[in-house]
Amino acid sequence: MSNNVPHLPLTETNNPRTTEIDRLSTRAILELINAEDQNVIDAVRAELDHIAAAADAIYARLKQGGRLIYAGAGTSGRLGVVDASEMPPTYNVPHGVVIGLIAGGEQAMFHSVEGAEDRAELGSADMARLNVDARDAVLGIAASGRTPYVIGALREAKKRGALALSFACTYPAPVHDAADLYIAPLTGPEVVEGSTRMKAGTATKLVLNMLSTTVMIRLGKTYGNLMVDLQPTNQKLRERARRIVERAAHLSAADAQNLLDACGDVKTAIVAHHARVSPAQARARLTRAQGSVRRALEQTE
């Protein structure tokens, strides 16, 4: 490669396996896309040590009252916003504890905001607006590893003492240079050159799922694999809450609903049933256990 040609991120290179994809039948196109997608799982698995380090660092900050803030542009930003928005109903996380930022603001979730991702000062301004400090963790998401908005956010976060983490599907990359810890699943060139909503987007979704779910489990938001801290804000979630109590307490549907009604929430119902204590005593146990059902049940009184 000539020195006059800038080095391309891995996500922007051409995929030799798909150069004739427009000649293929529908089924053959799908088979080729599926084959490429198989590589994403292996790429993420290769980063498990880095993902674990990031999860432990995020957990430590949330446990001390800090926040997790995702910052990205385009597909990367949208996936961060989606993950953040799912934390309150799924794990009863207060709004504002996990935050998703996208270059260009809320409008950019649905429409392209031209040029927003190219402005590092917008990322810096978003960190200032949120008054990011040393208690917080900021995860900058940039598939190509060079998005100025994300780099600006990470640099400002570090300046304010926050933990700066980077995610990109390439390495090395400027976004990693701005971070304390990095995650870099090498998903390779896309099926359609540069279309990072595909393999890179899938890897992003997988890693965000892993990070947030692991942190929530560590924070005691589950009992076994049961979603015991959910907010039953609609009929589907109310039915799920009852089923969780059924399963955890080994009760009939009617008895589980009666217990849930008496206790007011899933965690209290499970602790009251298994520890054979009143709802008030169950809530006191949960308070001492910082919300963990398992630790609450291990207490002796």
C-alpha cells in the first residue's frame, strides 16, 4: 500500500468472499450473509477477557452510585440508546443510571443528522452537560474506531476522572487510544463494504447485552436466571412477575398471585415465602442485602 493511502479500519475494507454477491440467487445471498455472521460469535468470544474487565469496572462504579453512559453515532449510538432504555423496565434501574447518547441527539435515533458524528466538541459537550465525574463509566461505541464525536466524549470523560472504555470492531484505533480499557471484536470486512450495521452492529448488540446483563446480575437484579427486579408496568410484565413467583416459590398461579399481592413486589414475595417471614421483614432483609434475593435468603435472624 502506498504511504499516500490512509490506513483503513478493518470494518471499511473490502470482503473478497462477497465481491460477486449481486450475481447470486436470493437463497445464495442469505447463505453468504449467514456464513459471515457465524464469524461474529468467535470474534466476540476472543474478547471475553476484555469484556470481563469492562464489566467488573462498570459494576464497581454502579455499586458506588455511579452511572454507565454509552456514547456513539449512527447504528452504534442507536444500539447504546436501546440498551440503556431497557434497563429500567427489565431491572428496575432508576432512569439516569444507564444513559445512551447518540451524536445529533434524539432526532438522530430516527433520522440522519448530517455531520454530528464528525464533531468531537459535541461529544465533549454531552459529557459536560451530564456533569460526568470520577464515579461514572463512559463506553464510547464506534464500529470503525475513529468517530470524532465518540473520541471527544471519551477524552472529556477521562479529563473529568471518569472511567473511559472503548468499543470498536478494529484494532488499533484512535478510539482505543482515548480509553482506559478497550473491547475490539475483529468481525472483519462487511458483506457490503462499510455497512457496519451488519456484522459490526451484531457484535455491538452482543457485547452490550453481555455487559449490561452481567453487571445487573452482579448487582443482584436476578435470582438464578429469574428477572426478579422487573417493573410490572404492563399486562405482559405483570404476568411475567406472577410466573417468576410461581417458579421461584413453587406455587400455583393463584397462590403466587396472592403472595405477590400481599408483598407488593417479586423480590419481597420470594424472600417472605422462602424465609417464612412477613413482607416487612423480607423488605428489611433485602435492604441489608442491597437488594439481592440470594443474600437476603442467606441471612440468619
